[in-house]
Amino acid sequence: MTSLSRTITISILFIILKTSFRPCFIVSSNSTPIPTPWPHQFHSILFMNYSGSLQIIDLWYDWPNGRNFNIIQDQLGKLLYDLEWNNGTSFFYTLDSNKECRTAQIEVGILRPDWLDGAKYLGQRHVDGFLCNVWVKVDFIWYYEDIVTKRPVHWAFYTGREAHVMTFEVGATLEDAKWQAPVYCFDHRNEAAGLTRQSLFE
Ligand SMILES: *[C@@H]1O[C@H](CO)[C@@H](O)[C@H](O)[C@H]1NC(C)=O
Ligand SMILES: *[C@@H]1O[C@H](CO)[C@@H](O)[C@H](O)[C@H]1NC(C)=O
């Protein structure tokens, strides 16, 4: 072999090596974790803490039926029902003798199962005793998902409001009769436009 052909052979080998290694780099950059989409139906009990004000939220997410329910118990306080429909109508009411109800028309419907798409990956952190992947969505919500089970563990809003996910029952549904806002929601004196979502996005 002449020295020129040796140089060419080595160059070709290099090119082959470089080209065949490239897919590895592509694979590694694709392996940035992405958040698991929400199951289309689930029930979750959330322990909420907003600067020391505590709440338990019963969350019923029901995408196929276009509805989402937050039943919010303030510590030693009010039990508030926040019923959201995908057409943008939300009802906030109590079921006690006060018969309170507010309705709101919101431009966006309920959260889509893939609402975390495009969130920025921040790495792994321990939260609530679980090792989690963490993402931030538009500097609005920090979302922590268990790296093993892929279940949500915790989320936190830019306001400081925090949700600790206590249960996560995939496929659980609330019976239809419970999704009926009370009759006093339908007298139109209570209408208030422009309210924001009480539930996840307060
Ligand atoms: C709630 O959050 C505050 C910080 O805002 C913290 O000091 C407090 O310990 C938390 N309470 C509970 C019960 O987690
Ligand atoms: C949206 O759907 C709910 C439940 O069916 C209904 O009560 C409400 O009136 C609807 N809102 C609009 C604007 O159609």
C-alpha cells in the first residue's frame, strides 16, 4: 500500500466511523424525558398548600366527556365545587344552605391530556420523598413526575401554590348524576365574566 492510499483508506474509515456514530448522538439527544400525558380519565386526591392555607382537592378528570371537577375542601372551612366543561363554562358552587353559585365563561376549555407538551426539562429532583423528573411549562407550573411509575407526584405554580398528589387512580370516573350543577346556578343573576380557573390555575 502506498502512503497516499493508506491516507485515503484511513480518511474513509474516519468518515464511516463518524457517520455510523452520529445516530448514537441523535439517540442520546432524543432521550430527554418528556412528561407522560394525562390518562383520559382519572381521580386524584390532592393536598394543596398555598403559603400555609391548606386544602384537599378531589380531582375528577374526564376528557372523553369534556369535563373536569375540583371538589375543594378548605381546612375547617368551605366545601366548594368547581365544575368545568370543555365548552368553557365553569360553575363554582356550594351545596349547603347558602346556595352560592358563580358561573364563568372561560376562553379555553379544560386541560388537554397532552397539556404538558413542550414543557422544558429541568432534570431530576427529590420531592415529597420521590425521585422525579421535573419540567417547567411557560414559567407558570413546575411539574414533578415519579421516574419509575411516571405518575405525577407534585406540581407548583409560580404563585407558590403547591399540589401534592396523594392518590392517582387511572380510569376512575365519577357517576354522571354528580356532574349536575344545582338549579340555583341557572338563575342568571349570578353571572360573572372573566373569572380565571379556580382549580389548577389560580
Ligand atoms: C405549607 O407551605 C409553607 C410554605 O409556604 C410551609 O412553611 C408549611 O410547612 C407547609 N405546610 C404543610 C402542612 O405542608
Ligand atoms: C356548556 O356545557 C354545560 C354542560 O352541558 C352547559 O350547562 C352549559 O350551558 C354549556 N355552555 C355553553 C356556553 O354552551
